Amino acid sequence: MDLVPDIFFEKQEGNLCAQHAINALLQAHYFTAPDLAEIGRQLDHQERLIAGQASGKNYDDTGYFSIQVIQHALAIWNLELLPRQSTEAIQARESPETLSNKASYSVFVVRGSLPKSVADRRVLQLPMPGASEQKEQTTAAFSGRGYSLTGNNEEASDKHGEEEDEEIQLAKAIEASLQDSQPNDMEEMRRKRLARFGG
């Protein structure tokens, strides 16, 4: 049984990284851009009441949402978003994992119980792998089945099969042409070197 089709993924639209990150974490399409914009409007309103600011900076029309919007959206699910450097995230810092070599990113820890996804429920139905299955998997690393992010896996697998056939034919043709020309090329190279450098 394959769990990949049950793992929730939203194709990136515009600058809606916050929406896609939240929905990927929750493993379902719980938040839309208007939902997050409403949270942003509420935060801007509260900030104006408290600080008297003329305009809020928690969201805009490009799809940008502040960390505070993400924190409030996750709080609806009783999840807490903590900056990695905070004292509350000490446990996450004890065994760090490199995510990227690029600068200009922030890492946050999410604490709480995530809702069960379809993949979470299906994994419980899978048999525990036995020793014979593990040996079989180590000899065949890839199943030959790929997944498309566009959601049309059958068409992608048909195209993959056709591409694979073409690749095999191309590889055989290249190999045959190299075998035919390799000895001649080596002899020719040797003659040119002797002519140039003497010998």
C-alpha cells in the first residue's frame, strides 16, 4: 500500500507560502487566502486600537501574511508556533537538522497535537515490514513509479514509460557509436600527439 497519494500537498500559487505551509502541516485544505486575510484584518484592527497605528502590516494583497497571522491560524487548532531561538524551543535545538544552506529564513517549532490525516489513518492499516521484505527493498531501491505534483499520476506514469523506452534506446545507440569509434579515436589521438610532440 502506497501512502504518497494520501499525503496532502498544495501546488504553490503566487506568494501564498503561509497558506500552503499551514495546510501542509495540517494535511488538509483548512485555510484559504481570504481566511488568513480575515485573521490579518483582525490583528491590524487590534494593533490600531492598542498602538494607534494608521495601517497594519499583517497581510497584503500579494499573499503576504505575517508570522502573527500564522500563529493565530495555528492557535485555532491548539497549536503553538515558537521561534526556534526561544527558551520554549530548547528541546528542538538539542538535536538540530540542517534544512537549507541559504540565509534569510526563520525556523519555528510547532507544538501541539496535529489533526490525524488520511495518511496517518492508512499507515495503521499497513503490515509491519518483516525481515524478508526489508531485504527485498534493499535490492530494489526504486519501484519505477513516479508522482506528479499536478495530480495526474496515470498520465505521468504513461509518459514516464515512453520516456524510459526512448532513454534506453538512446543509451544503447550512444554505447554502440562509442564502441565503433573509440579505437579509431584513440589511434588518431596517439598519432596527433606523436606528430606534435615528437617521438
